[in-house]
Amino acid sequence: MNKYILFGAGVYARKAIELIGKDNIKFIVDNNPEKAGSLLDGIKIYYYKEKKDCIKDKVIIAVSDKYFDEIKMQLERDGLKDYISISKIEYEITKKNIQSRFDLIGVYRKAIEWILKNSIDNNRIICNSQKRKGYPEVTGYYIPSLMRWGYRDLAYNYSLWLLDKKKINGSWYDTDDTAPYIFDTAQILKGLLAARKLHSNKSRIDSVIKEGCEWIFSCMTEEGQLETPDKQCWGNNENMCSELIHVYCLSPLIEAGRLFKKQEYIEKAKKILDYYKTKYYDKIVNFSLLSHFYAYVVEAMLDLGEIDLAKEAMNNIANYQKKSGAVPAYNNVDWVCSTGLFQLSLIWFRLGNLERGNKAFEYACRLQNKSGGWFGSYISEENAEERNTYFPSEEISWANKYFLDALYYKNKAEFEATYDCFLSEIDINDERYSVVKNVVSEFNNIRVLDLGCGKGRYLKNLLDDLPQNRYFGVDISENVMKGLENLSVYCKVGLLTDIPYDDDEFSVVYTCEALEHAVDINSALREMARVTKSGGKIVIIDKNDDCYGELEIGALEQWFNIDDLKHLMDLYCDNVEVKKGLKCKGVYNSNLFTAWIGTVR
């Protein structure tokens, strides 16, 4: 990429830096002499009149449209005609990103890095890149997403901060701590309900959850409407956001009702749902709000079992989806809302519509900034004249949350769609099975966990060969495990990065051709070590990257460098042993499969 000079040292300069990266900017000039000598993200600012003769590279005019013509004429008077607007830069980058193939694993890693970087004191997420204050609402609904991807410690820290932020009446306030919100409180309850299992002493968190539920119900009218005490954060545009989003508050109330055996919570939540379904039916099934807020409504329908309503709404949304995969931010614009795209894609994934979900998801992924975050909205590559209005220059923290959620549901939907193709048997002489059997044989009367168990082809053999042990299976797909229902195997839906068991539960944990799909390899290894007893064994059998090209691989599949994976296992295990070239029936390349075996510290 060429080097640029930025003209303007304000919010649009920050946007330019996030779009093209600080390494591609030589320096910044500004008409305000008081800014000269200071730094913006480490880039030096000069007074334009004193630096103009040194400008030899293309200038990005990093100001609002209101001042663009004024700066343009100033440059031309000084003989500087090689310039471009920040809007044009954004348009060109968006178009290039949409047309290029993206590295989905890379998108994930950058997104996680952004989250870690923007977690203040490792216990709360910022509001956005221009408002670096902890955002209680988003911190709350980040928790289940972080846990799903293996970041339990961060999720736990988030929950502690939220417990301390609760007000005496049971509510939580907005980012600026000015007023209580029903919506914010409910999203925090989602997080605390998810984090509850991380707390050894549950008395405080349980009490706080109940107080939050009671406060929300105190805002309920006889008819079932939820009247929030303040709507200032929503703005005054009912076509952008309305109280209909309160339906996204009901699932944690129902979950709490079941958990604490409070039937009145469930009945009140159903009454609230009936109120909004009756009063806002047309808004529910028709694209009626900013896509971000509208997706809250549709996902709520899924969460609450209103599948037909969700399908009707998404069938109508499909009429707005473009060939590129983009869904506009509103029903009458071309520009897009990043988080709305991720939310709509995850709804399509949950409904099993991979084609539309993938198109929307991939479009949104391509918009990712170099920082790993996303602005709230982007100009359409089809309409350079239009202006986007939803956080156009700020990277919003909730975009990364919904990227993580959409990625999970994409992965799950793809496995659900292909589970018929999974093998149900493995030859007892296959060296992959022999490795697992030999490790399990080192112990007696133990608990053994198969991660990514599929149809249980390893488990079936182990039940015959070593029946004295108790066997457990975890897979992302409930359907794929149905064949194990009549066997003595305890199955749970889960992930390699979010294993649904407590610490130190197993003597042997193995995973065969599943780590390659885990996306976050370090998180998966950390989770495997967590549930394995000290002195227990972890076994990984998978493909090594020396054989790339032997088979087609998906966007989320990774093959492993033998030494790199060993070094990662060394973080959690002693005496990591590597066995190369496992002989497998029907596998042409004898070097394809490798086993890594370690003893957990």
C-alpha cells in the first residue's frame, strides 16, 4: 500500500488510521497550529502552513463532507492536486475487501485480539473506540460468547465487575451511569446466568440475578408492556429503535424462572411476549428498524420458540439481501450496519439457511478493519454518494460479539447439514484407534472423554475392548450423537473450546480429527487441560500441515505443524510424545495423520 499524508487531526483522521493502518501514514497536517507537535496514535501532527512544501505523497482529506471542498481548494491553491477524500478511501477499501477472498481464521484472531485489547482492566469491554468507558450492557451479553470460545477467566472477570455495578434497586445503568434501562439490565442477566457456573459460591450471583429480574418486572404494566424509566440512549427515531426490542429481554427471565423455580417469572415473560406480538406484529415480521435492532427482535422470536414468526421475518429480509450478501441497514438505504449483518447471518444459520447466512456473514467479515474491529456502519460499494449514519467512524464493541456468535452458529449449522457423511465405524487395526486404546489401557476404571465424538466410532470400539471404564462424548451437533443413545455413553452438546464439564473430571481426554475445526486451538487445548486430572493424558490425532493439498479443506479447517502443536501442548502437559505416519485404512498418504500425547501437569 502507498504511503499517505493525512489532512485533519480529528475524528476522521482516527477513522483513516483504522482503515489503512498507521504504518501507511507518513504524518498528519492540520490547520490548527495548536495541534502541531502532538501525536495522534503515535503519528506526528504538523501545522499545514509550515509543512506543505514537504508534501510529496497522496493526501487523504480526513474531514467531514462539510469541510471537504474548503480543504480541497486550499490544497489546489498550493499546487497539491494528488488528494482523495476519506469517504473515497473507505469506498475503495470496502470494494476491494468485498471482491477479495478472506482468511476466516485470520478474521477470528484479529477479532479476539481487538476484544482483549479493548477490555479495560481485563474486566469490562469498552463502548466504542471513541468512548473508551466500560459498557455494562455489552459486557453482560459478551459473557456467553467469551465462554463459548474458551475465555472463561475473562468472562468471570466481566461478571465480577457487573456484580459490583448493580444499583440498589436491582437495575443497571448505561455507559455514562445516568439512568437505568430494562434492555441493559436484561442483557447483563444473560451474562450472569451464563457465568453462574464459574462461581463456586453462588449465593451472591443468584441474589443479584433475582433482584435484576424483580426490577424488570416492576417496570411491567397490567397489559404486559415494559416501560423503561429512560429512553435517552435510544434516540427519538422510532424507525431506528423502539420498545419492541424488549422482547430480547425475555429469555433470561424465563431461564431464571426455571432455575429458581419461580413460575411467575415465566408467566409474566409470556404475558409480555403476547403484548408485543399483538401490538407490534407488523413490525416483527417486516423490516422495520435499523438492522441491528431489528435482528434483536427476530432472534428473540427464535429464543422464545416463535419459529414461524422468525421464518416469516427472515423471508421478508431475504427480499432486501443483495447478490453480494449485503443487507442494508434500513429498508430504504444501501449502506450496511456491521453488527446487523452478523446478527441476521446467525439467525439464518439457526434456521438452517446456510446459503443466505454465509453470504451475509462473509460480506460482514470482509469489512473488518485492520485493527480487528468494525465500524458501526459502512458505505455500500454500490453507492459512493450515500452517507452511513450509525457509528460511521467508531469501532463498536458489540460488532465483535456478534461476529463470534455468528461464527459459532455457522460452524454448528454446517456440521448439522453434513452429519450424514460422518463415519460411524473405525477398524480396530487402524493405528489412530490403536493410539487411543493404548493410552486408555494405561488406566483402569476411569472416566474417558471423546471430544468431537461424532457418531462414536472410537467409543464403540472402546466399549467392547475396555468396558470397565465410563465413557463420555461431546460434539457440537446433537443430531450426530443420536446413534449413541442406546449405548453406555454419556453425551453432551459442547465445543472443544467450551467443554460442558467441571475441572479435573477425566483421566483421558482425546480428540480425533476435531481439533482441526476448533478455530481457536489454544483455547481448545486450555479447555482439554482444564477438564483432565493432573497426571491424566490428552491425546490429539489430526492431520499435519506437511500434507496440505492432499485434501480440500474448509475455511475453518486447520492442519497442524507438528512442532508448533507440540509446543502449544507443552504449555499444559509434560512429556509430549509425537507419533507420525499413523497407518489408516483407505488413506493414500501414510504421513497424513499424526498423534500428539501429553501428560497433564
